Amino acid sequence: MLLRHIVGLSFSFVSCFNVNKVLILILTICVQPVSMLYAEDKQAEQHEQSKSDTASPAQPTLNFTVQLDGVENAALRTILDGVVEQSIASRRRPQSIGTLRRQVSSHVTALQSRLRAEGYYAAGVQSMITDDADPILVELSVETGPAYTLKSFSLLYFGPDSTHPDLPRTAGAVNVQAGVPARSDYVLSAQRQVLKHLAETGFPFAVIDDREVLIDHSDESMVVTLQISPGRQVRYGELLISGLSTVDLGYIREFTGWIQGEIFNQSRVDEFNQKLNSTGLFDSINIEISQNNYLEGKVPISVELIEGKHRTVGLSVDWSTDEGAGGEVFWEHRNLFGRQELFSAGLQLKETRNRLNLNFRKPRFRRPDQALVAAAFVSDEDTDAYEGPIAHIDLGLERTLSDQWKLTPDLWAEISRLDDFQGERKINLVGFSLIGERDTSDDRYNPSTGSRLRLSLSPYQGSGDSDFSVFETILDASAYYPVTRDGRYILAARTKLGAVNADDSAELPANRRFYAGGGSSVRGYSLQSIGPRNAEGIPLGGRSVFELGAEVRVKTTETLGGVLFVEGAGVYEDEYPDPSDELRWAAGFGFRYFTAVGPIRFDIGFPLDRREQDDTFQFYISVGQAF
């Protein structure tokens, strides 16, 4: 009816207006009402959908359950279950069957998309809603069909240097395999691998102009073709470094893994960036390679650095029922002579120990993977087992064998004048230690995954009030396993084995014998309380020790958490530990407050086989996890 009126009106005005004006009038009258009508319909539709999808406090939501059928592959089933859960979680709970049907349609679309991403291009998904059930049953039936395979992966080059012999021409040249499942993430990974390979062979400015993906349902396969503009092959140009004030320029240049004029390799630039970042000397590192600024095929590399603060003053405190209150104040300089030399001095004050610690570390000493390390301390000890002064100094070379392993040969000397159950004795020690360490943990103070292993082999010679030669072996190991993906639940375990082949533990200096008990050993027993004692109850120490412990760590919020732990240990007069012999066990719980510098821990331990001399419990406050 509306169109008939418009046409009639138009012809009635032909005699008064020229043809052009008539056409303009027709378009104005026809188009505007139609668009307005469409807009009104669209708004009505959106309003209706909003009314059904928006939860109203007055209307209850539907109770429904989703059942996924037809997927026999366990791994694929887990993936698709996750897709459905995510699709449901991203939408409000439906209040009507109509809303539920629309949401189920979205679930189906999400499943179909993920099935194609997993290589099932002939898959189908059907849905059925049984609304007379309680809860309402939503059935999603999946027919996966065959898993398609990647038939070919081709590389086509266009533009400058497209015929260069260094360009990879086949999929195998970039470690891409044909015949594998045609999964979308594999194709995307292969695309990144192509660009990575090009950047590592002198083509850092390569660009993928187009990606053509063809699905052949006749042979259930995928064919991928990349069209690539490789750009010019370039070489390393001048290294331009700016922003240094106290760090030595020559030291920074030592971190480069290339020579000017070599064919450009992006991985070496990435390694250079990683090494600079690992020094901890800089707040900002910006490396730029200009595509438009290179001469004779050489690209300059500009490095903009902003130095951080290299000095730190710190204070830490701790408290426990067996050792009382304690604390440490320390000063640290991380760039002492301009080449990342670390020097620290710390004064530790406790009821059982007052100690001055000095440490020095010079990285890249004589070779890039080696550091010169030195340490010294002067201590005044006052424990149940012994009391008196100790002075110690050592000098070693720390050799990095890999990202996880390091080996440190170390020469050391020690003088002690300790009063123990035998009276006061002065003993001088000279020794050599070979320390091997493996660390795959993810955090120094709060590890949640990985493991740690430390083996120390130390022959040493004693002189003074007693002369002897012994060989000491100590093994420490710990492991951390995240039970859940989000890392909220962690299982942690540790063990320690120690042995020294002295003829009698009495000939050893009191501080070189093995003891157990305390916050870093078995929580619940006081310091040095596990092991042999004399008639007066003084701890005698032993020639060997065995410790083990386990924790369940729970992070309830971003800042709060808790632990349950059980620990045990035995100290033996024999040369080698005997785990089958009696162990002293303790158990307890604790709380954690997580900070930027590490967790603050509050632990309470209870001896499970309490003796007359043991307290009912021990309480500990410190920084960092127990192990």
C-alpha cells in the first residue's frame, strides 16, 4: 500500500518538475521510510533480546545441565568440555527457554569452530533440549568425522631477494611436517616458524602477505600456501649504545654474540637482550633495528638503556620459640666497579648467633660462563651444643654448565675456638669443596614448580688441639609440583643426607658435626635437639644425618595462603645415615602472607613423639618458604 501511494504521488508531480527532481523526490520518500522501518525493527529486536537475556532479580534463572555425547577421544573430549564450560560461563544464566535455545546455538557454534581448529572439518554438532526434565537437559551430540591431515605447506616469495639461495623453499627446511593433523594452531605455529627462520638467516624484515588455506574434502586434507615478501638480506652493522652512566660500555659489548659484517641473526639479538636483562642493572632496555637505515646491506643496532639503582639497604627480622628474636641489616652494591660486581655486607643478630657476613661476586671472570666468588664471616655462636667464635673465608670459581647446572670448586679456611662438652678447643681447618647445583625451580623464595639439587664434596684437614683428615658429603634435594593449573595447590618435598668419615665425631669441631631440629630442619623440635645427648642433656651431634619433609601449600587469595607439613630426621654416630633407624617426626601447619619480596611465613610445629625435654610446640616467623 505504501509503495502504491508513493508511485502515484510521483507521477502526479511529473508535469510540475523535471525528471531529475522527480527521481530525487522518489528516492527521498522511498529510502528514508524503509531505513527507518528497519531501524525500528532492529531496535525492537534488540530490546526484546535484552529483556530476555538480562537477569532480573524478580525472575528466577533456569536450572539446566549440559551433556556432551559422541566424542570417544579422551583428549578431544577434555578440550570440547572446556569449550562448553567457557561458553556457558561467558553468558548470563537464562530465565526462559527462548534465551536458553539462543545460548545453546552459541554453544554449538563454539564447538564447531573448535572442532575445525582441531582438524575435524567434516564434523557436525546437533543439539536437543528436554525442557520437561528437572534440571532441563541440554544434549549436544557431536559427530567428529575424520581428522584431516596437512597435505602440503608451500612457500612462495615475491619482491626483492625473492630468488636468494638462503631462502627456505620447502616445509622441511623450516621444520614443518606434512601428514600431521591439520590443526589451526600447528599452521599458525608453522607460520611463526617460517618468520623466525627467515629472521635467523638475514631476513628480519620478512612479511607474510597472504595465507591461502584450501580444504579438500575428497581426500580429507588441508593445503597451505604462504606468500612472503622476504625483503633484503642484511648483515650486522654498527652497535650504538646510549644511556650508560656507571656501567662500563666495554662490558655491555661483551654480551653481543656476533661480529659486525656477519649475516644478521635475530636469535642472537634476543639472547643479547636476555643477557642484559639478567644483569639486573637496567630499568629499561630498548633494542631497535631500523629497516630504513642501513648502508651496504648492514643494519645498525640501536640499544637504549636506562640504568636502575645499584645499591640496596635492607632489614629482615625473624622470631622462633627456640632461638628467640633475630634480625639482619645488610647493604648491597650490584655494580661496584662498573662491570656488575656484587658486594654485600650483612650483620645478623640472634640469641644463638651474632655474625658479620661479607660476600663478593665478579661475573664473566676470564670467560663468559664463569664467576669469581668470595665470602667471609666472623661469628659468635651460643647454642646448646657449643659456644664461641668462628672465622671463615673461602674463594671459588662458579662455572655455569647450562641454564640449570653450575659447578663451583672452592678453597676455604676456618678458625674456631669453641667450648663444647669436651671443653674449649682451638681448631684450624683448611679444605677444598666441589659443589654441584641443579635448579629448575621458578622462584627463589616461593617456588611452585621444578626441583633443586645440591651436592657438596669436601675433604678438609684439621690442626690445633686435634689433628685429623676427613671427607664430608652433603646432599640436599627438593621438588615442587603444582596440583592445579592455577598454582593454588602445591606439593613440596625435600630431603637431606650428610656423612663425614671421621674416626669419631668427638674429634670434629663442634660446628662441623651434624645436628637436626629447628626452623630450617624439623619444625616442632628445638634447634639441635634431635640426635645423641650426654648425661647433662647437651647435644653431641653426629657423623651422619638424614632429614625429609613434605608440605601441602594452598594459596587462598593473592596475598594469603596456608600450609600443612610433616617432617622427620635422624642424627647418627655412625659414619653413614641409616633411614631405617628411628626418626623423630613432627607435623604442623602455617600461614603465608605473600609480598613482592616473598612470602612471610608463620609456622607452628608439634613433635609427634615428644620426649620429656621437648616443648609442646615450636613457633616460627620468617621470610620465604621453609624450603
